[in-house]
Amino acid sequence: MMTGKNVRMERIIDRNDRRTIIVPMDHGVTVGPIDGLIDMGKTVDMVAEGGANAVLGHVGLALHGHRGKGRDIGLILHLSASTMLGCDPNAKVLVNTVRRAIRMGADAVSVHINIGAETEPQMLSDLGAVSDECGYWGMPLVAMMYPRGPKIEDECDVEVVKLAARVGAELGADLVKTNYTGDPESFAQVVEGCTVPVVIAGGTKGDDTHILKCIEGAMQAGAAGISIGRNAFQHENPRAFVRAAAMIVHEDKSANEAAEYLRIAT
């Protein structure tokens, strides 16, 4: 029997291969109106046409960008935030609720937790509270689980990434987003140690070939997909980049094949 959560999950994850391409667009709160997010509606349409399963952002995305003129796409409403001008940008606070996400037609919600930050206790408390509310309403929960803080020397070290991902699963997330550890062998440990599907973050804007290789490695390790923002919406051709990523995530093509497509398309 289909439940409300199952129906919503199919709006953000492909029902056939159980994989997903999410394009986060929550950066407007963190760093302001950066390239690619000036006209959010236009960007949403381009990544949707490329094959993204969902976009993720704050209320501003739902109000001013999600319902564009192009292909339909899932909406994940982000509930936590901080700005780069704050005293501690790693301290994420809740700025929205699951109930408001439901009223706005969101298909899922997300929270950002920095494991190792000085404010980790409050963020974990917030994650637990949101998880409880999501369980009541049948709302899927995406947990962005990053190892960041004074004790973290390498945010891509497999040991700290494994811990961060597992915390998200233990506290009730339906999907965990975390850092790629650099190779399929180590990331397979992250996937194995997390009891819910895992997607990789994209990080700062980088070289296309490198990003596509990371996506390929993550999928080989058993990842459920990607959650890549700047490398998608700041690309000279967001539609083509997402299409190239979809070749790897949804069609099991190689990074080399995807890179060749992207080279021709752009």
C-alpha cells in the first residue's frame, strides 16, 4: 500500500532505479544572489530539462522559482540556515517547519547538520525534532551531514564521513547527503555503514571531468545519486551538465562518455 511518504519520495527519487539527481539552490541565504541564482525560475527550468529529479532551496525558491514554465520537478524545502557573515557560519538554525513545507506543496524537507561543530548538540536536537515531525506528517527527510569543526582535519576522510552519514540515518533521515571520500573503495564503506540511501555533495565549482569522475566513483560505490549545486547551476550550460550527470546516475554510462557528451553539447 502506498503511503504519503512513498508518494512524496517518488517525486524526488526515480521510482524505477531508486536513484536521484538533486540540484541544491539554497545558497541565496548563505552567500547571496550568486551567478546562476539571479533568475531561479530560468535555472530550475534548465536543470529540469536536463533530467534533475528535484531542486532544493528555501521559501524563496518555492515562491519565486520552482514552478517555472518547463518540465515538472520535485521540490525539497530547506529548513535550516546560516549566513557567511554570521559569527559562526557552521551553526545552522531552523528557519522553517515541516507544516509550512506541506502548505507550500513541498515533496520533502532537508536540514543541514555539521558534525563536529561547536553547536553540534543544538543541530542534533533540531534534527531529532524535525525527524519526529516528518514521521507524523509522512514527509521525507533529507539530512545534509557534513563533518566540519575544530576536530576535523580532513572533511573527506572516510572515518569522519562514515560517522556523519550514520548519524543522519540513526536520527531518522530518509536520504543522507555527505562528502565524497575521493574513491569508490572508501566511499563504499560510507554507503555500507549508512542504513538509508546516500547521495554525494558537489562542493565548490570545479572541473567538469573531475566532477563527472566523482559521480562515477560514487555510483560504483553504491550511492543513490548526487546533490550537486554550483557545478550544475553555475555551469555555462546547466541543462547539458545535468544531462551528462544523468547519463551516469540513471543510465550507467561512464564518466568518459558523459564528458564527451558535455564537450559536444557546450
